[in-house]
Amino acid sequence: MADDDVLVISTAAFIVIAGLSKRKKKKRWWTTKIYRNRLVTRGKLFLNDLMQEDGAHFRNFTRMSSDDFFYLLESIRDKITRSDTHFRKAITAEERLAITLRYLATGDSFSSLQYLFNVSKQVISKFVPEVCKEIINTLSQHVKVPSTTDEWLKIAEKFNETWNFPHCLGALDGKHIPLQCPINSGSIYYNYKSNFSIVLMALVDGDYNFIFVDVGCQGGVSDGGVFKNCQLYKDMEKNILKFPGCSPLPGRNKEMPYVFVADEAFALTENIMKPYSGRHRKGSKERIFNYRLSRARRIVENAFGIISAVFRVLRKPM
């Protein structure tokens, strides 16, 4: 209640007898008390405690070592730092990054995270996408398609040595990320698993490293269809990926192209190898080939399993 709306009582006796006074309402803060106390309560103190503990606790909370955390923080600090105002202190870059990493690590709702750091879910929902965007801009250089023939040959050498599959330039597959059905989207995000999703298409080398990622295609599109819409496929069709030239397989004379290994969802092409369809008798060449190809191809499935175990947000509907 404004001051000019408060009744002025001339005497204390009149106040007591008549009871005509109107108490001035307490001013309402634009942030709840638990969020105003953020600087002296849980979030900041908890983060400081984690940093002082052994590395296992910090890694469990953020899914990375403290050294990696601060490396990433310094890489994006200027882009995620906000200025203080007359009304409150800004959420620090450390807290913004820690909350974002915790969200990625657990997939917890913003409602749950708000009580851990005393930051409202409305604010969290605003800065998490911003921090994720800056992480992508900063780290995208670490997920890149080989740009030279020698780099492709190193990948092929690793697949041959470790997984006994020569001429392999990577394992290709798609992973469905659960999604709450977007408004007015119809069935375009509805996949063969009877839920809604977007597709993460990835190419992985023999050491479980992602060398190409495309995410966002609707779950109703097949893996093969998703791949044909990827830049990797378009570059492959234009023959600008600098693949090694055809050469004989070990112990053979006939020259063969280098390939990506994939499953039955992909179309067979000169540079996409998939298993023989149907059932084959034990010990047949087709069955042995399928086994070898499956062993090489499961690298990408294992990589999906590793990343979804570390960042569990990939397991929960977004």
C-alpha cells in the first residue's frame, strides 16, 4: 500500500478505540526469499565444497574433472557472464555452468535444480539454453570430420587393428532422443518405438570418438532418410571428403573402396557397407561377414551408450 493511501491517525487513543488505522503492507520483493539468499546459502557454498573435495565428487556432480570444468569456464566466461543490477547480484558464470552441467548429467527438472542452487526455475530455463549454445560454439571444433586423406587412413588403420575390419572409415548410426510432443506437430516426431523423439545421427571412429554429429531431425524419419539429409551425405555424394582411393584388402588383389559401416536401415552404396539381409547358416561367408561388420558397427552403439550414461538428459523426454 502506498504511503498516501495510509490513513493518518492523530492520536494513539483514537487508533486503539476506533481501530481505524490501516496497516501499511510489507513491500513485496520481486524474488522469493530463498532466492535472495542465494549468495550465502546452498548453491555457492556447495560448489566451493565440491571443489575442495577429492576429484571423484566433483566429477560425479559435473561429469568432468575440475581442470576440465575451469578450462571450459574460461572458454565461455565472457559470453555467459551477466552484470549485477541495483536489485540483485547476477548469477555467476561458475554457477551458470555448474547448473547447466548438472542438468545435462541428471536430466533433473528445473524445479528440482532450483532448490540445489537457490535459483528459480524460470531463470534456469532461460540461461541453460544460452550456456549450451556457448558450449557448442566453443567445443564444436573438437567434433570434426577428417579433412585429409591421411586422417581417414588413421581411422581405417584403427578399425583394422582393433576391430578386424579393414577399409572402415567410421561406424554410422542414429539414436532417438525422447521428446515431449511439440504442439501442432502431428505424427512427424512419432517413431517406430511408439514415442516422440528427435534423431541424433553420428559417425564414430574406432576409439569411440564422435567425428560427425547431426541432431534435430524428426523421429518419424528413418535413419537412412535422416542420413540423406545430413551434410556428411551431401559432401560424400559430391566426393569432397577426400576419402582414400580404392586399394586391395589385406591378402587380396582386387581394389575395394573405403566405407562407413551401418545397419539395415541405411541404403547400400559404394561407401556405405551394411550386413547381408536374411538368415545364414553357421560358418557361411555371409554370416562371418555380418559378424565382423556388426562388431565394427557396434562401436557407435557403445558410444551412444557411454554418452547417455554420462549425460542422462539424453534418456529423458525434453
